[in-house]
Amino acid sequence: MYVSPESQSESILTQPSLPKNQDTPNKGMPKMDDSGKTVSRFEFWPTWFFYTPVVLQSLWYGIKYRDFRLPLVANPHIKLSGMVGESKQEILELAGDYAKQWIPPFVTLTKQSESERSSLSAQWLEAKQAMIKTGLSYPIVAKPDQGCRGVGVQLMESDQELQQYIAAFPDKARYMLQKKSPYQAEAGLFYIRYPNQEKGKVFSITLKYSPVVVGTGKHTLRQLIEQDPRAKQLAHLYLPRHQDQLEQVLEHGKPFQLAFAGSHCRGCIFKNGNAYITKALAEKLDRIFDDYPGYHFGRLDVKFKDIESLMQGKDFDILEMNGASSEAGHIWDSNTPLKEIFSTLLYQYRCLYEIGALQRKAGHKVPTFHELFRALKQEKQLIKHYPATD
């Protein structure tokens, strides 16, 4: 059932001090439901607690299908089905001509060691030439080609910022430069489509709200963070990120975005948007994935004009496509009960095993655990050396 934005609780972005016509970070989002707790007691519990039931269920399905590796072949054209170590570039390049219309232009480069390049400035010039060839101009979004949970994502608005990003990036690793979407609103769309079905379904919508504090003309950024009901509980994420601005007094009514990356573990606020799932949106994704071979399970990170347009399947950009390790992020809404978190995760992995079994039956080769562990080790090593996240 559709819940109109007007019927929801007041958003953090509709405070009286915030100009209504301002191009705010959450422009186009429905009013955020801020009822209940500001931070769920479950939001930052250890991962093992939530995935223990998933592991137990996986043991049962592994025995049932005589193969514990089936989730690794659910998306057969993606490395390890997108469980770990997948390349953003390789996934996005699977798109056909129609599907590409929904993906902002991007280019991917490899950071070379200085022994292989004359200087870092030469690598920056290579990046600039690649941007020109691809038709990219500032602002752009820089991010690791191989990564997860928003690690290393930064907004680039100048040559200097791009030079600094390349300098901080680990040698031999690939990074992506992508056109910044013109839209402010962001969501995660979880899509599931069984191989033997012509249509899929939107299983979950996660509304992603950028945390914002609003200047008073009297308080410093540090004080605004420490006084905000939610931000003060996540100060360990926000304060280190904005060290050089903490003592700055923000002018009255000026919004300050505390996190750019739409990742929960980076401080983005996740809310349940399942009320906005529509037939029109599902049909649009079906049309896109008709032109996208081998993608059956995962979450699309999208930017969109406004919630009404998204519900109609219009005016949105697909920034990234995540595979088998995706989570239906709406479970991290502070109002989500523990029972729903468990049931949602169990449902996801039940689908993974069922889809994987069908893919195996269709003749797709199931990856080995050795491939999985090798990719996991490589990704963990890379993440340690990526630049900080905005």
C-alpha cells in the first residue's frame, strides 16, 4: 500500500531553520519516519549474531541440494555471483544498449607504482584523459572497483582532489571514476528473478537518508553533532571524518551533510521503503534485466528524482549493482523488530540456494570454495589500504 509522504513523520530536513527551496542532500526523498528510537539497539550488533541462523539454514540447504556452494552461481555471469571480490566495472559492463541508459558513464583505471610510472602526476594526466574521452567532468564520484560497504567512496570536485585520491590509492588496485548523478535522493532496490521466470520482483526498498545537521549561526559543527539525537550516538563516525571543520560555526539555516556514501556502516540512515514498491517499478526493472544477462539476485544502488518518479519507474540512475552478498537494507531501519531481521535474511538465502540449484541444473559451473576464500583474502587486504570514505 502506498503511504503518501505527507502522512509520514517530519524529516530531519524539514526543520524550520532549513530553507524549503534549498537543494538539500535529501531532495526528492519522502519525509523520513523519525518515530521510535533514533538508533536501533540492533543496528550495530556484530554480524555473526544475525548470520548464525543463516549459516544453520545454509547447512540444511547444502545437504538438501548436495552442494553448499550454490549461492556462488546464482548470478552466473558475475564472479562468485557477487558474493565477494566482484568488479564493479565487470558487472556494469554486462548491460546491453537499453540497460546502459540507466547507468551513469564511468571509467576504470589501475593505480601503478611509481617505479612503473614516471610520477603520480602522469597517472593523474592519464585519469584526466580518460575522463575527457568518456565525457566526464567534475563533479565525479571516485571509488574502488573492488570493494564493499562504501569503503573508499569520495566526491571529487577538482583536479587537486583527484590527485590526492590517486596518491592515496593502493598500488596495483583499480579505481572507478563515475559521473555524479544529478539526483539527490537515494535508495537500494532489492531485485529477485528466478531463471525460469519471465518476471522478477522488487523484494525490498531501502530509503537512504544522508545525515544532516543545520547551522544556527552560534554553534560549531562539533556542537551540532553532539547535540543531535542520532548524530551524537554515531559521533565516532562523523567527528574523525570532519576534523578540519569541527570548530567552524555554521551560518544560520545552512545544512551540513555528515556522510556522502550511502552505506549504513558509514553513517547513512536507512529506512524501510517497502510501502513504495509498485508494479510499474518492477516492470521497469524487468525490462532492464531483460537486457542484462545472468543477473537474478541482488541490490541496485540508485539515485532518483523524487519518490513519485521512482514509483513510476522513471528518472533514476543505477550507480552500482551488488550480487549474492547483498542485504535488504530496510532491516536496519531503527523500528525493525529482530524477528523481521532474521526472517528477511533467511528468505534471501533461501532464494539464493533455490536460484543456484536452477543455475547448476542449467549447466553453469559452480565455483569452488578455494576461489571464494582467495577472493575474500584479496578483498580484505585491499580494503585496509583504500582512502577514507566521505
